[in-house]
Amino acid sequence: MMRRFVIVAHRVPADGDFSLNDLCGSGGRVDVLSRAVSASFLLSNSIRSDVEARLVINTEPRYPRLIRFDSSRLRFLNADERSTAALIRNALSRCTKDGEIESSPGVFVSRAGLVEALSDLENAILLEEGADEPDWRALKDATFVLSDDQNFTPKETERILGTVHQKAGLGERILHTDHCIAAVNHLLDKAEKG
Ligand SMILES: C[S@@+](CC[C@H](N)C(=O)[O-])C[C@H]1O[C@@H](n2cnc3c(N)ncnc32)[C@H](O)[C@@H]1O
């Protein structure tokens, strides 16, 4: 079974022009994406299989970018935010107009945005505080859509609601993006074990 996470980022520079010493400032909170990628894939001493994370970079501006991390080929993913930000920066700086390319093993980048990120999904679920908690055992090949540290814009919300099949919540409290992903992975692990 495949798990997917789509994370919408709002301020990460689309050309990857940021300093690895300044992930929160010039990186436009790329640290949030790094932690989200870590939470999607990393176990203590290995990488989860059958997981994909899609990072939608800048949905509103004219230069959207879509970065896909695919566990079946993923290498060089470490637990620190800086090295994951380096994978993201490398992907953004190598993006070309010639379709999707693999910027490093298991990391793919293209000039695409939220529409493309959501277009091929059969079971897309918007994670939203206060929404009903789903029956985790019933979720097969689900994709969870989350924002970074900012709210979805009205346009993003409209697009997402036009595509998602249901909403799911993890309680009333607003959690960090990576904490939501860790919770979903835990709940799905538990559900799959029976
Ligand atoms: C840090 S929150 C976004 C910022 C937040 N809307 C605010 O008011 O500052 C990041 C994302 O995590 C997800 N999220 C946060 N808390 C959640 C919860 N309790 N249940 C489900 N999803 C949650 C949502 O997808 C949200 O867009």
C-alpha cells in the first residue's frame, strides 16, 4: 500500500536561491519542508518503503515547482534539516522546462503546481484540525494534503476542495505539519497491523 503526503509551501524561493545557513529566512521556511520530508520517510535506522512526498513550491506565483520524493529510489536522506534542505535546493536549481527530471536519487522536480500534484490521486484527504477522525483501517493508498506553517490561500483551498475526497482531523488543536505526518504514519502503521 502506498502513502502519500502533499505539502504546500508558500515562501520557499522557486529557483532554490537560498542559504543553507538561513533556512527560516532566505529559505522561506524550507525547514518546515525538511521536517515534513523526514517525518514522511524516516524510521530510526531506515527509510520507509511505499511512501511518496510531494512538495508544492509557490502555488500562487508564476513559477510553481513540484518536487517528488519517492521511497523506491530515495537515497541521501538524513535526519538533519540542513541536508534535506540541500536536496530541495538542488532539485529547484536543476529544474528545467523539459518535464520532470531526477535531481538526485529518488528526488524528482518539474515545473508543475498544485493542480498537477493532485491530478492523479484516487484517495486524496485534506488534513484539517477539527475534522472528523477517519477509520484509519479503511484508508487504502491514501494521500494526505497539508499546508506548511501558513494557511492555505483561498485559491488553494478552492482547488484542494475541488479534488479531495474527504477531510480528516487529528483533534481540535493546530499541530505542526511534521507532527501531523508523524501521527498519520503512526496511526496507519497501527491500523495496518490490525
Ligand atoms: C501548522 S498548520 C498551518 C497553520 C495553521 N493553519 C495556523 O493557523 O497557523 C499545518 C497544517 O497541518 C495540518 N493540521 C494542523 N493541525 C491539524 C489537526 N489537528 N488535524 C489535522 N490536520 C492538522 C493542516 O493541514 C495544516 O494546514
